[in-house]
Amino acid sequence: MSEGRIDPGTSDPLEPLLRAGPLSASGTVRLWKWLGVQRRAHSWGLAVSAAEVRAVLRPVCDDARCRGARVEQLIVLLKELWAMLPPETAARRLAERGSIDWRAHDRALFDLLVRICIDEYFSPVPTADGRGRAAARVDDVAPA
């Protein structure tokens, strides 16, 4: 993962990813912030809507595809950004009391994000009139 690639002397841990990532610098920062919001919400027991995840990841995948990035590069970026997010104290507190398996809970959310990212990356690119892309499946919901 990213631990070996990020220079500890770098003031901004995102900086190496901003220079060589599959997305624009602003797109990478927006994705990192959005991932943090999703992780935080999920740690408090809120369900993450797959339809919302698709709506956010669709333009991310489109941008990566337009830049010539492979899906593997996008998945590596997701993993690196996820690893940089701070652990959520709400989930850890519950885990410490034995209420939940925090790591499994966190991993389930990340797995959903990766699965949808791959699905969106390979989904048909919409035509000029907006047709050709599969609709988001509202019934796909991450376990709370």
C-alpha cells in the first residue's frame, strides 16, 4: 500500500498521489474527503447507499478512463486514500466494548466501494443523449 511510497518528510501526505495519480489533483482531494465522510457515517451505524456511491464514483471512473488510467490504478488510489483516513473513534469505542468487529465493519464498506468502482469503470459510457449507461441499483445497500 501507500506506507512505502509516502515520504514522511512531505508536509501533505496526499501530495505524492496528487502528482502521479490517475485523477486530477482536485479530483483526488474531493475523493479523499468524500471517502472520509462515508467512513465516518458508516462508523456511526448509518447505511451507505450504493446508489449514492455509484453517483459519486461514476464521474471519478469517467475521469480516470479519459486520462487513460486503468481500473487497477484507480483501485490502488482508493486503497491509498482509505489508508490515509483517520480511524473513526465511534466505531473503535464500540469495538472496544465488544459491540462490533470494527475491522470487519470497515472492510465491508471498503469492499462495497471497490466493487462499485470496478462496476462503474467497466459500465458502458453514456452517449450524448445520456443513454447507454446502466442505472444505479437502489437496492444495493452496504450493511450497517
